[in-house]
Amino acid sequence: MNSKPSIDLDPQLAAAQRLTDEMQAELGPPSRDIAAIRERAAELRKWWNRGGPRMARVIEASVPGPFRQIPIVVYVPEGSAPLRPAYVYLHGGGYKLGNQHANDRQMREIAEAWGGIVISADYVHVPEYRFPCAIEETAALFEWLSRHAEQWGIDGQRLAFGGSSAGANVSLGAAIQLGGEACGYLRAGALVVGTYGDRTTTESMRIYGDGALYPSRAAVLVNLDEYVPDAAMRADPRFDCFAADPSRFPPMFIAAAQYDVFRDASRAWQQWLLDHGRTVVFKEYPGMSHVFLGYSRMVDQAQACVRDIAEFLSQHLSPAVRGN
């Protein structure tokens, strides 16, 4: 019989999670109404997004998509380059929660550390929209930015894509959908604690998915059933990234957390890319759980992840060099 290893959460992360639990208690019992659940999730992010770097400009905007106007926030740090690369980030939230403001502080931190422009984008959620709607919307966003983002000082031919958790999966799926046509402008990917398909039988899912940490394996299964209810569609490479054409992928940064149910999926994704000759930077953050990036206000390892993303983006998309 396999014994479960002990979980030694980083003390800063443990304190951050206790504070979040206190905030949850102050908000009262959770509702079952999806709009109220989303509002509650947004309220819980407000304290964590306070403070941090100031931007030269923060632009609330929307761009045309297949289902609606896609809400985005454009974070423009100080800098003199007439056109700069941009990193397009999609929030996590189990395909159903979160919005373009969810990681406001982390977006500003990445923009300041990197010097490029960061775009935080929303995407359509379950249960209103199921696979592949979020991917189709995000693909439309990438394509639109490649042609029209100059109005915000962005070089549309130098974009990076990415996100956290479900957002990592959606952004990667959008890059896969665009295929060869995006190779000229999607120059890098930066993915944090990503879900890379239906990887629900891994060792990390077994040992960390009992509910002691977020998310539980049971919650992951529910989320996947809502997002891709047709089991046959889970072989689609836009969801199961391991089924995609590896030759299309640009250099990628992959961040994993030691105590995350998706840790082994991140490790496997890194190895798959390396096996297919792709350029990968992989970092696994000790003592961290799935939600660590959003706690950069209090947690040093989250700040380290921000710096690592910025360093990776600087290597592949220097804000000071046009067309690198």
C-alpha cells in the first residue's frame, strides 16, 4: 500500500491561505448561484491585488470576438520604445470563475519586471459556454492583437501567450487552433500550474487531490465534465495538448507547484516538449500549492515566479529590441 507523503507548505503560503479562509468566512455561506459565486471569487481577489507597481497606463478595453466583445486590461509599464512585445495572460478558475482583473497585481509585477506590455484577458466560461468556445474566443483575440494592437504601443508580431491553470490550457489550445498562421507572431508561451488535458490519474493527483488542498481531484473531475462533457472530444489536441503537432510550439516557460494536483502534468508536458526538440524552461516551486501565484503580495515564491516569467520573456521577447 502506498503511503501518502507529508505536505510541508511554505509558511508564507500557509499564512496566505489562512487569511483567505478568514476572508471567505466574513463573506458568509457561499451561494449556489453561478453569478453570486463569480462575484464572491472576484471579491476575494481584491485584497490580494492591492499595492504593487504603478503603470504608465492601464487601459480597460474590449476586442471583437465570436460570441461577444472580449474584455481585456492592457498594462503599459514605463518605457520609451515605440512598439513593445506583449504577453497575453488568461486567468484560472476551473473554466467557470475569474475575469480579466483576477491577477491585476501579478500582471503589473510582470510588466514592470519585464518592461513589455501585459494583457490580461477574460474568456467565456462554463456552464454558459463549453469546449471549444473559450479556445475559439481566445484564438480570435490573438489574431486580432496580431493585426490591431499597435494602437496600444504593441508590436503585434511579437506576442507571448499563457495563463494559469485552466487559463494555461485555454491559451495553449488557442495557439494550437491557430497552428501555422500564428507561428510568425506567437513567439513564446508562459504557463503556470497548467492543466494540459485529462491528466486525472497521475501520482500528484492521487496524493494531493483528497481535498486538503485546492483543488481536490473530485472538483477537477466536475470541472472537466462541465468543460468537455463529450468524452470523445477530450482527444482533441486543443484540449489534450499532448496530441498536438509539437513543431508548432515556440519556446515555453512552465511553472509547477510542489503540492499541486497538476504537478505531474506539468512535468510530463515539459518532458514531452523536450522529447520533441522544443525549447523549455521548467521551474517547480517548493512548498507551493496550486493557487500560489495569486499570493505574490505575501509569498516570496510567488514573487520568484513573477521574476522568472519576466526573465524568460526578456530572453525571448526583449522590449528594447524590435523583431527579435
